[in-house]
Amino acid sequence: FRRNVKVERDGELAVVTVHRPEVLNALDERTMNELTDVFAELGRDDEVAGVVLTSYGGSLAGADINELAALTTLEAAADKCRHGHRVLRGIENFPKPVVAAVNGPVLGGGSELSMACHARVVGPGLMLGQPEVNLGIIPGYGGTQRLPRLVGLERAAELLRTARTIGAAEACAWGWATDEPAADPLAAAKDLIRRHLTDGGVIVPLDPAPIEVPDLLPAIDLGHRSLAIDRILTDVVFAGLRQDLEAGLETEALGFARCKGTIDYDIGMANFIQNGPRVPAVFMHE
């Protein structure tokens, strides 16, 4: 019985829907495991030629913060990331085209899940971001490695370090999503896959090769955010991008574990759970 992930068919396409509307479709461990099971089944189904991955209402709010707050050791923190990486790599390496159709808030793990798909179609209400640094952590499901490969290092670093969100027009212009926002992202995603199946070459998966990175990032105003976490984040981005994606993801998992070893991890988690996302944490920068 799958509670959080639904599958429907539309001809040769499967529509996979994350369905946890009460928590903005947050990606807890059960949901991640259900995604793995669903994609394994669809991979074996010869009648399925492509997959649209979406969510109930279009939003994807990210990882389950209560699960992150409950991690007790650095190794558990790294393993949490590795589990997410396995799930998302399974989607990324899926032998049939997978297109994300999203709208509304697509944040943190929701953005990372979308980036593991082979393409992304967005609605006009998109609010895209990696807000992890507000919680005293770094992205742990591939965001430090896939976002720079998709939109370029400088743009990605700004979003990762400041938690700034962008809208649909920017996401499309930067190459995070297809050419322009779609009034009906689900229909547009199906159309994209069908064009790809007919013509080929329409959907181009992410290149996992290392990329050239400078020695320094531009100076940036971090606001209230933790300098300790920013140091870990920039280390992970630089070291990871100089390797292929697989190695970069392991670098990210180890960096996430380093965050767990900081005081600011506990401060950020406690603040989010007690006060929600709108109250800035008061970090110690250590």
C-alpha cells in the first residue's frame, strides 16, 4: 500500500504524484521509499514510455524537518543524504524520460527532486529556492551539485548561500526549467515527453562531468545566516564540482554531516520547529 505517492496512466505516459497536501508534499523517508518502488515498477513496465513527476497542487516543500532534527550522529546525517541520493539517482538514471511538472513553492528537497528529473516544466506561480542555510544546514539531496550544473556556478552560489527564491520567469531564463512558464505544467510536461519520443533530442539530461570552478566566489551579503554553515557550503560546492556528480554527491553528504557537528545546526532546527520559516534564527556562527 502506497500512501504518499500515486500513479496514474495517460496512454504511454505515467503520472507520478507526491500526495501529502497537509505538509505541502514534504519528502519524508516513507515518500522517498515509495518513489523508489514506483520507479522500479515503471522501469519494468514496457507499456510506459515516459514519466511526469508532479505533486498534489504542484508544490514541493522539501525534506521533513522533524526527521532532520531527530538525527543524532554525524554518520546518521551523512546516511540520510546518501539515502536521498540513491532515490534521486534512481530517477536520474531512469531509462525513460522523466519530466517534473511543478508550480507554487518548490523548495529545498522539492527543488532537488525536480533537478533529478531529465527536464522541468514550471507554472507561473513557481517560487523556487534552496532555503537550507536558513535552517543551519546545506542542501543534502544533490542541490549543491546539480544546481550549479544547471544554472551556472555564480547564480547557483547566490541562491544556495542567501536562500533567495526566484520565480518562474527567472527559472526558465536561467535554464532550470524549459523555455517559458506553462499555464498547465502537467499538460506541457506530457507534451514535452511526447515530442521527445517522436523527434528525439528534446530532453537532454544533466551532464555529470566535473566543471571548471574559480578559486573564489564573489563577496555576498549573507544577512543573518551562519558563517560556519557558509564555509561548509562553499567547501562542498567547490570540491564537489571539481569531481563528477557521483563523487560530488558524497562530498555533499559529508558536508551535511559537518553541519550536524555545528551549534548552528541545532539552533536552526530548533528555531524552525518552534517558530516556523518566517522567524530568522539567531546563529552563533560556530
